[in-house]
Amino acid sequence: MSETIRAAWVIARRDFAAIIFSKTFFFFLLGPLFPVALGVAAGGLAGQVQRDIDQPSIAIVMDREEQQLLEIAHKDLSERLGQRALPALTMVAVRSDTQAQIAALLAGEYKDAGKVDAVLSGSLETPILTGPPDAIRSWEGELSLLIDHIATANAGDLTAIDIVEVEQSVGVEQEQQLKTAQAAQTLLFLLTMLLAGMVLSNLVEEKTNKIIEILAAAIPIDAIFLGKLFAMLAMAMIGIAVWASAIFLVLAIFGGGLPELPVPAIGWPLFILLGIIYFSMAYLLLGSLFLGIGSLATTVREVQTLSMPVTMGQVLVFFIAVYSVTKMGEPVEWGAVLFPFSSPFAMLARAAQDGDVLQHIVALAWQVGWAYLIIRMGANIFKRNVMKSGPQTKKSGILAFLGMGKPAKAVK
């Protein structure tokens, strides 16, 4: 075991230095920043356009005194219900020919009024809403609430409510921690899928150049696989550190901030530490599986063909983990915890909702065992299918695929 670890350390240092000091690593670091920047800009622009589209405007054709009452009521209810709970109001001075004025507003002939979806005319006692059927059905209830609020406020009949404030309730706390769990799972999945696939290309490149065969002649295959995994993991950590630093630098320069997430059950310091550890385990588990696939592929096209089922399976595993985040203690959640490829996602969600630390120690031991087993299986596949080494065996089915089986008797 000590010899394997020393050999793995040699391979890890070699691969890490080769990757870090290569020209492509710089572009690898810059690569994800451009789509992220474009995505943020496009998302902000699309959000603003969507807000402009979704926010309707109701023209108010009433006496000035009633318009003022509507403005006050609109401001009060918007503060209580939210700015987008009510349509925007555009005050228009009443003219003698009201019907012609309403038709002109709906036809867009009033340039000062801008876009008008419907017109509220008449008086507060007998209001009249004119507009297309969809606009009337969408905002009839909200406008009625607005007018009723004016009548109630003027009559002084608002119900007094005694307020008792507490720091937190269990239901609200669990709901907030659920948001943290979902955000952590999504980030973990995106980083894993973005970075784990690089293990495949690295192995296929060395197979093509026959370098892997030279290494295998001097170092155990297990050590080669283990060293490559940890070298790529270290490279991934550097990439994440650079991207996170760039994000914080942009936020510091241009203002704004990250969305506020509720404090997880185990606290932020331990939660961030567990997030790093569970990312490492998710990366090692998926990367070790990719190494086994890479040992079967000889070209990039074969890599894409063989890795596609694994990628789709990992997406399905992520969906199961997301579904189980609200089912703590139920069979589906325990299944996500025990299945090795979904275990990091499920356990990170548990860290956000459950303060027990001992369960994470057990889960990490479980995941480490599976990662080691998958690495051994991948090494056996490589030796049997690429190196053509080891005793000839009689095997069939899954044992043949894994390169395992009982030694066959020598034929005389």
C-alpha cells in the first residue's frame, strides 16, 4: 500500500505540473468566465424585458381627487403585497367626450400615456373597466381590491392586529434551510459535470501517445489511476478558486452581492468545508468511472459515445437527489444517501437541514470505499483490455466487462 501511495504521488506531481504549466490551462481558466459573463448580462437584459412585458398599465380616467386616492391606495397595497402584485396606474385628465378618450387611449394615440392595457373610468362608486377580455379577467380582482381598500381606509374600519414577534419558527427555518440545500446541490452538480470529464481526455491522449504503457511498465495501474485522479482534482480546485476570486472581484468593483441564503443547520464554516469535501468525493467517484471508460476508448469519438450514458445517468442521479431533498428519512432519501454517485449530493443537502456531524463521517467512509473499488475495477479493465496482462481467465457477463474472474487451467 505504501509503495502504491508513493507511486501515485509521483504520477500526481507529474500530471499536475504538466497541466498547470501548459498553455491550455490558462484558456481553461478563462473559458467558463466568458459564458458566465454573457449569461449574467443576457439574463439581466431578458429579465428587464420580461418585466416590461409582464407589467400591465391601467389608465385612470377619473376626477383628480379620486385619482389621488387611487395613487395612495396603490402605494400602500404595493408595499404590503409587493411591487408587481398590482398593475401600474397611469393618471389621465378627464375630457368631455369620455368614450372617445377611452378609445384613443386603447388605440395608443396618447403618447404621454404610453402603453395602456385597459382603462378604468367612471367613479369610485361606479367604476367601469374597459379593455380586452384577457386584461379585464387578469386585473379585475386586483382593481376591485384597490377600490375596496380606499373605502375601508376612509371608513376607518381597518382591523387592528396584535403583533407578537419571535426570532424564528421551525417551519420557516426548515423552509429556508431547504433553499440552501437546493442551491448547494445545484452548484455541486454543475462543478462536478464541468470538471470531471477532463479525466477522460487526459487518459485517451496518453493512450494515443503510448505514454500510459510506459508508465504501466514501471508503476502499478492502481497507482497511475489514483495519481491521475488526484492531479485532476487539484487542478479542479485551482480552477474553482480562480473563478470564485473573479466573481468576488467583479462584485466588489461593480457592487451588488451574492444572494443571501439562510444559515445551514451545521453553520457556514463547517458547511463550506463539507461542500469542498463532498465535491472532492463526487469528483473522485465520477472521475474514477470515467477513467474506467477511458481505458476502453482509443479515440475522442469513442470517448463521447461511451461517456454519454454515464453523463445522462449522472443527470438522472442528480434529479433523484433533488427530489429526495424534501423527503428526509424516507426510503427515497435513504436510497440517494446510500447510492455512491448520489450520496455526495444527498449528504450535502442533509448538512443544510440536519446538524448531526457524525453521519457525515460515516458517509465519507462509505464514499471513499466505493471510490477505491471503482478505481480497482477500472485498473482491472485497463490491464485486461489494453495491457493484455495478467493470467488468462474464464469469465463471462459482468465479470468479463470488469476484467475479473477465476484463472483458467493451462491447456496442455
